[in-house]
Amino acid sequence: MSNIKLECHEANHICDKNQYKEASFLEKVKLTIHLIYCRACRQYTRKNTKLTKLVNNPKVQALDATAKEDLQNVFERELVKQQQDH
């Protein structure tokens, strides 16, 4: 049984590995057992999973090159205008 029991820092490391599909089957089993009785690690795992989902599927729209260039031009014109006013 002592081979199955994890300390929290080990559980967090396995959680991180699991997010990147690098955890072994035995590590996943140990993590699952640890999460049954450790509230702090369950919370860490939940937050880690949420962060991974946000990174993998961001709901952010990026500007295309033309829009970026237009925005840069507007910014530069306004900057020149502000500098002339002072």
C-alpha cells in the first residue's frame, strides 16, 4: 500500500504529466486514489484541467494582417497628433 500512496507534490507532478498525456497507467491509478482523499489536490487538478482547456481552445479572435496594419497606422497618426499638441 505504501507504493500506492502519494504525497501532494508527487500527485501534482503526475497531474501535470497527465495533462500532456505523459503519465503512465500506474501513475494515473495512484493519482486517482490520492484524489479520493485529498481535497487540495482535487482542486489543483480541476484548475489544471480548466487551464489546459482554455489554452487548447481559446475563444480569442486575432486580427488579420491588414487589420493590424490599419490599427498601427491609426495609432501612429494619433501619436503624432498628440506630440504636436504638446
